[in-house]
Amino acid sequence: MQAGQALQRVLLAATADGLAVSFLSQIVEVPGPRDQLRMLIGATRPPQVVLRIGRGWPVMATPRLPVADLIMNEPSRRS
């Protein structure tokens, strides 16, 4: 739980600073690279997550549906 909360804080802080964050999951999923990374950082336990944090190229926002199109009306009740 504490690790998840710490990750949440990192992600929110990065976003607040205008940074983009992406997860590099393959390196921690494959045993060989995971062990090499563990040795590289001098850890006794294998890393759980690797983040890439930085500034990306500006992109246009993706189109969104209007909220009214997403809300379903309750079916009418017939007696």
C-alpha cells in the first residue's frame, strides 16, 4: 500500500510539473534484464517498476464525446 501511495505521489507531482510519465514494464518482467538492472542500481531486491519521466512533444487533445451522450436515461416503468 505504501509503495502504491508513493508511486501516486510521484505521478501526481510529475503531472503538476507538466511532465509526461510512462512505465517501462518489460525490463522488470524479464528475469535477465531485471537482474542486470538490480545489480546496476546496487539493490538487494529486484526493481518493481521503471519510469520514464520527461517532457514530450505537445500533442492535440483527443476528441471527447459530450457528457450528455454518455449518460443513459433510466428505462420508463410501465404499470
